[in-house]
Amino acid sequence: MDEQIKQIGERLRGLRDVLDITPQEMADVCGITVEHYEKMESGESELSVANLQKIAKEYGVSLDVLMFGEEPKMSSYFLTRKGQGMSVERRSAYNYESLASGFRGRKADPFIVTVAPKSPDTPREMNSHSGQEFNMVLEGTMELAIGSKVLTLNEGDSVYFDATQPHGMRALNDKEVRFLAIIF
């Protein structure tokens, strides 16, 4: 995980260098402090897919380039076999497997997200980003907070929501949860 996070940080630094962007400008795009952004870039802090998506949209680069270092090449279809998607573990409790990383110009970013259980006392990390999001639980039980509303989703349950609302999830019942997340 640490190596992947460091590589993403290096790609962020490279983007800044090429476009002559300051760390403050990148932090502003993400809505975080410059100190937090610099820790992301150095690989010392958690990386949020939402923040990477904000940077990708703002500067016209593919999310795949930031996450995986590869430009999508396919334009008619892209096949992902079970368990074969490009994967990034953004922290020890979250793993994102991209299901469309090779499709150029896509309108949505689908992922299989695996969330490890944490202590019930651990505060839920909230996040927001532009657009909309769809989540469908494939395995386990997930608690999802959207704004002040807290929902429990079981296997087969789904939710579609305004992703500009602060949202965060956690695995319940001391078991990991796997869900399909599509970010539009």
C-alpha cells in the first residue's frame, strides 16, 4: 500500500511541475489545507479518490493516470475480468478496484470497494465530491452516512445520492464489506 500511495504522490507532484501549479492551488481544488495536500503528495497522508477525481477534472487529466500511471486506451469497450481490475489501496481499510480503467473518455468511474472493519469508536471519515454516486452492497453490511442521515445497507441493497453531500461508510458486524461504487 505505501508504495502505491507514494507513486500517486509522485504523479501529483509531476502534474504540478508540468502545469506550474502551487501546492496551495492543488489544496484549494481539493478543499483541504496546503499541509494536508503536501502530506498526500509526499505519501505521508491518506489519499481520497474524491480528491484525486477533483484534481483530474480541474486539470483535464484522466483519473487513471493519477491512480495507476496509465492513460486509458480503449474506446469501444473495456473488459475487466473478476478480480483483475487495476487496484489501489488508499489506506489499510479501503481498497479500490477500478472496473473501467482502460476505457478512454468514460462518463463514470466504477469501482469495487472493499472496506475492512474498524472499531465502532473510530470516527467515520466523511468526504464529498462533485457529481452523483451509486453504491450497491455485494457482500457484508455497510453503514453509510449521507449528511445527517445514517443508512444500513445489506447485501443487495443499493443507494444513489448527491455526492456533494458529505458521506462516509463503515463495515459493520466485524466483517469487511464489498460494494460496487459508481461515481458520475
